[in-house]
Amino acid sequence: MNGRIKIENLLIEEDFVRFINTEVLPGTSVNKERFWKGFSDLVQEFDLETKELVKIRYQLQKEIDNWCTQSQGKPINLPEYKEFLKQIGYLVNEGPDFRINSQDIDEEIATIPGPQLVVPVTNARFAINAVNARWNSLYDALYGTDVLGPRDTSVKFDAAHGKKVIAWVKGLLDETFPLATGSYNEATAYTVKNNSLIVYIEGQEVALKDPSQFVGFEGAEVSPTSLLLRHNGIHLQFIIDRDHPIGILDPGGLANVILESAITTILDCEDSVAVVDLEDKIHSYRNLLGIIKGELQEEVSKNGQTFTRTIAKDKVFKDPNGNAKTLKGLSLVLIRNTAAHVLTDIVLDENQKAISETIIDSLCTPLIALHDIQGKHRYSKTGSIYIVKPKMHGPSEVEQANRLFARVEEILGLPKNTIKVGIMDEERRTTLNLKECIRAVKDRVAFINTGFLDRTGDEIHTSTKCGPFKTKVKLKEANWLLAYEDWNVDVGLMCGLKGKAQIGKGMWAMPDLMKTMLEKKIEHPLAGANTAWVPSPTAATLHATHYLTVNVIEQQNKLLKQGRRADLGTLLEIPIMHSNQILSTEEIVQEVRNNLQGILGYVVRWVDQGIGCSKIPDINNVGLMEDRATCRISSQHIVNWLEHGIISPETVENLMREMAKVVDEQNQSDPDYTKLSDNFEGEAYKAALDLIFDQYNQQENLGYTELILHRRRQNKKATLTNKTIHSI
């Protein structure tokens, strides 16, 4: 049985100490004495403060609850509301204009707009695929998805569909890498001549309209095997092979087009994982360590064959002059840490109380990153470490993160501001005070990103006592949400993030609907965001085409001239239903069914199987990416309707049983699945109940799902392993 080791005033799980000492510290410049002394000091200096900052959230929420209760049924007086929020410290005054001063930011973040892939670090296959998704086949992304319509799956290769793929790509090439004359559809051969790319059309030599777009090649000049081009900072590679099944279809022998896709990747220790104990934590850190050191491998079975998936190598080309040119083979890695309100008993303080898990992450994830910046620089060429901080509430919490990472740098012997911070703008208090949040980390900020899912959940929770919220469809159309997206970009640009840091947009949640994504997600670069989240390497490749066609820097310059598009008043609008927006009984029931089906479909995998994020069929059997953020919205929405009598507890419980049977049917092909409806007593089903009724009765949860999910997952693991569960 794993015991505990006393270090200074802390009691730490023995296996955790052993893992750090034997697997993580070797190969870094930090010895174990220095690390553990620093670890103890960090807990002493920041754990109580972190918990106090979380308590302030509760106190502010009580004030807002009281205000909402008194204001129900009355039109909101905006000046009075703003003054109230300032009086309680929820809203702060904006200071003078400033520009961020972040240094040593890698080009993938500072100057190359492109997709950002987000994956759970606990899934080795996903993590390897993600960092390898820097380069991916555009042909495969088009051929294997719904973008160009259905293909004939009864044959090994549908040549007619393949021709559609070629035609689509040739159209993209004509738009983004235009020839001086003619079209790629007419190309019969490619060669390198006089340091330039030459395309043969009807026997004539044709150059690129912009010859500087040609940046490299492989093979002989007269008959290159690949050609490398670049536009808007993104590379695109032609693969020329006249013997390949697709190359045979193309007069020029163009067999594949490889597109630089996932420019950056977030390895997630938070929202998309199910990490509830020491075993899970070590597993997540071990995967992260393997990715950073380039050693993680995973056995994969596909089409009856088993192979080993490994970390990709850099790509080597010749530049137009024939000199060696190396391009990174891997996506730049950012690491998302655990949120401040999550506690862990892996480490107990001097009073034998669980500490804030974010403090462990704040020290251990940069420690693991040392294997990159003190090693081969597979990821950061500038020697920076990128940490994403989720669910921070306002400037005071961001300011604490700045001090926390400064102290971590001292412990690890790093230069000041080596650790760069990504601000998740996903809580209402952060949105309203975004300029001051950025100011608090102006020397280390690397990105701001709108997390519209969590942000919607917090919008509901914060103002839930003001009245019944609109349906989820109507919430997506609400004025505050549209203003929020504009506000984030505008404030970021005003603070000087252009050319220095990322301004990001949220996730595409329907991984099977790539045609729709291709039509819709171009809105993100057009909105001035130089990155946006995608759920898979394939989605990253398709979304990368948007950054080829849209010059984000030009878009940002246009927006800078416009000034702020959104105002604080619109952000403060509370999207509640008014008396003339009453729903029918059927509309109410259908909305609640939808929410409950999503909750159950998510928690049954989280609690029973430890899957933190996955594609789950919704009530209409459309596969959606579900994580804690989506669960937060669904549960808070029902809690809000219970609060205002839109639906009764009895009806919710009856509908939950009904939806449990639907979810069971949707998962009947999963051999590892445990039915929810066998006795309605399993931990997963109880978790779903808790997410509604515990949240309803205990608003101090702030609408978060973690406490409930962790407790139920721990209980489930205990039944499987006979472990003793320590309450935190």
C-alpha cells in the first residue's frame, strides 16, 4: 500500500515522490533536494492564498444572488448594476492603455496564424497524433470526411471521389499559390529551374505569380519528389509520384498535398481528462513527459494490422538554392493546468488538508517542460514554456498566477518570464475585466482565448437568480455572447497582442460534420483570431485552409482601425426569458430532455470508464465532443429552470430515467459499457442526479462539475480496486 513521505510540513504520497525523483528530475538541471524544498515553500506561500481567492468567488456570488433576488421582474438599470458590481469588487476600473511586453515568444504563437488542437494528455494515442499533426494530408482529410459528399466505400479506392479531391485542392492552389498564367488543373509536370518552381502547362514553362512562395524541395531539381510552398506563414507540400493511385489520376503526378495543420497543440491536464487520484495524476504526467522527451509510443491496431505510433521527426528539405532547410515536424506544445478550485490529497498540508491541485501543476508541468528547453528544443526554439491557466476569475487571480510562476522560475532556476501564460477568458469576471487581467501578466502573456462553453455556463450560474434563462439555442444568439467574442479580440488587439501573442476562438464540437465546419469556421480568422480550437488532426488540416485563404494580420489591422465594437453594457445584458417569451410544455420538456441526455451520455463514460472527453451522440444521434464545459452548461440550465419553477424536480427525475434508457441504447455496442437503467443506482447515474440537485441546493459549487464528478469517479474506482477513498 502506498504510504506518505513527510517533506518539510507536507505529507506527500510516496509513489508521487518516487515518480518525480526517478523519472522527471533526471535530465534536468534541478536536483531533488532543491525541488522538494521549493515544492514545500510553494505550497506554504500560495495554497492558502489560492483557497482564499476561491472563497472570494463564493462571497461575490452571494452578493450577486441577493441583488438578483431583489431585482427579479424589474428592468435592469445598467448604471446601477455597474455601480453595484464595482462596489462589491466584481468589476474594476480600467487603467490606462498599455501594450504587452512578452519576449521570446515562438513564431507559432506570435506570427503564424493557424489551428490549435486540444487533446487530453491522458490519452497517449491522441497526444501523439496531436503533436504529429503539424503536418497532415489534405487529400486524406478531404477524402475521408463528408466535405465532398459520400464516397463508394464498397471499393478500396473510389477513383471518382479521388478526382473530386484533386479538383478541390487544385482550386485552393489556384487561389492561394496562383500561377503567372493558367491553372494547376492544366499542369503536366513540375521542376525546379534557376532556383524557382516551374510548372509545365501545354509544354510551356509557367512560374508562380509570386515566386517567393516557393521555399524548398526534395529530390533532383529536374524531377523533384516534393515541393514546398508557403503562404500566410503556412507551408504546403506537394508530393509527386506518378505511380501512386492518386498520382496516376493527375496529369502532373501530384499524389498528395501535405498541409501544415496544427500549428500549436494544447496538452490538457484539465477539462478533457478524468484525473481523480494519484494513479491518474502520474499517468497524465508520464504521458506529458514522454511527449516532451519524444519517447512516448503507443501500439495501435487498424484494419487488422498493429503498428507502433511514435513522435515525428523534423522535416528536411533543400531551399531554392539547394541548401539544407529543416522545418519542425511537431506542433508547438502548450500545457493546460488544473483549475484553482480543484483540491487533491496527493499532497496534504501541515493540517493534513488537501491542497489546490493547480499548485502541483504550476511546478511540475514546467519541470517536465525543462526536458525540452534544456534538451533538444523539439517544441520551443526560444526556450519558453507555455502554460494555459483555466477558469481564473478576474485580475486578482491572474496577478496571483504571475507571482506563482515567478516563484516557480526561481525554484527551477529559470530566467524571469520563461513561463508564458495563456489566459482562458471563460469566466464572466475575467471577461468584464479582461484588459486588467492582461495587464497583470503583460510581461508573460502568450494568448487569450474565448471559451464560449464554460463562459455560457458561468453566465447562467452568475445570474441564475435573476430569472429563467432562454433555451440553449437562443443563448447562442444572445447579444452578450456576440459581444463577448468581439470584446475578446478588440481588447487583445488594443493591448498589443498582434504579432506577439495568440488571440483564440473556441472549439468545433461536431467532429463528423467537417463540411459544415469548413463552411462556418472561416468566421474565426475573419474575426481577427489568429488561432481557433479543433478536436482532431483532420479538423486541423481542414481549418488550416482558412488561414491560407484569410490574411489574419490584415484582418487585425482593419479591426484596430475600427476600435472597440462591443461595450460593457451589452456584456452585462442578462439573457433571461421575459413574460412574453413563455415556452410551451412540450418545448420545456424537450429542452430538458436534450440537456439530460447530454449529461448522462457524458458522465457515464467519465465516471464508469474514466474518459474525460469523447464524441458522444446527442439526442438526435449527432456525434458531439462533450467535456466538463458542455456538462456545466446543461446542468446549470436545468438548475436555473428549477430555481424559477419552469420545470419541477419530479419531472426532471422522470425525464432523467427516460433519457438513461436512450443513452443505454446509444451505447449498446460498447462492450465496456455499464447500463444506467439497470437499477438507476450506479455511480454514473448518481453523478447526473448530483449535477442537477446538488448544484440546485449548493450554489457554492459555482456551477462547476469537478467536485461531483471526482467524488463519483473515486467511488467507482474504489468498487473496482477496493481502494480506500479519502474525502477532500
